[in-house]
Amino acid sequence: MSRIGRMPIQIPDGVSVDVSGKTVTVKGKLGTLTREIPDEVTVAVEDGKVVVKKKVETSKRCKAFQGLVRSLINNMVIGVSQGFEKVL
């Protein structure tokens, strides 16, 4: 069983993460990204880390959304700090 959703996301220098209601906004030197999060999870910023938590511990749907949202926010942080490059 994967435990990706439980791992906190480290916020690098120059990146700010704002959680307001169901909206997560990540700002960095390369731009700003915003994403709505589903009702099954909650997102909080604690001690320079982003933490994604399930609302219902035993729900399979909540477990799936926890991993998904954690990966999406991690990709947002990488995108605004380092950017992405695709080599063809």
C-alpha cells in the first residue's frame, strides 16, 4: 500500500503556499498556480511544510484523493520553483 499521501511537502525558499477554503494557491518565481481540492481531504501549511489529511480515515475514496492531491500540490511547487522541461 502506498503512503505517498502521508508525506509532507517541503516548501522551498521563494515559494509561498496559501490555503483558503477549498483553494490552494502556490506562488513562485516562475508564476502562480491555483487548484481546487476535493471535499474528501484537507490541506494545511505547518512549519514550512504542506500536509494533506483525510477527512474519513477508513474511506477508500479519501485515501485515493489524499495521494492524488499530495502529488498535484507537489508538482505545483516544483513547477513554480524549477519549472518543467520536456526534451523531444
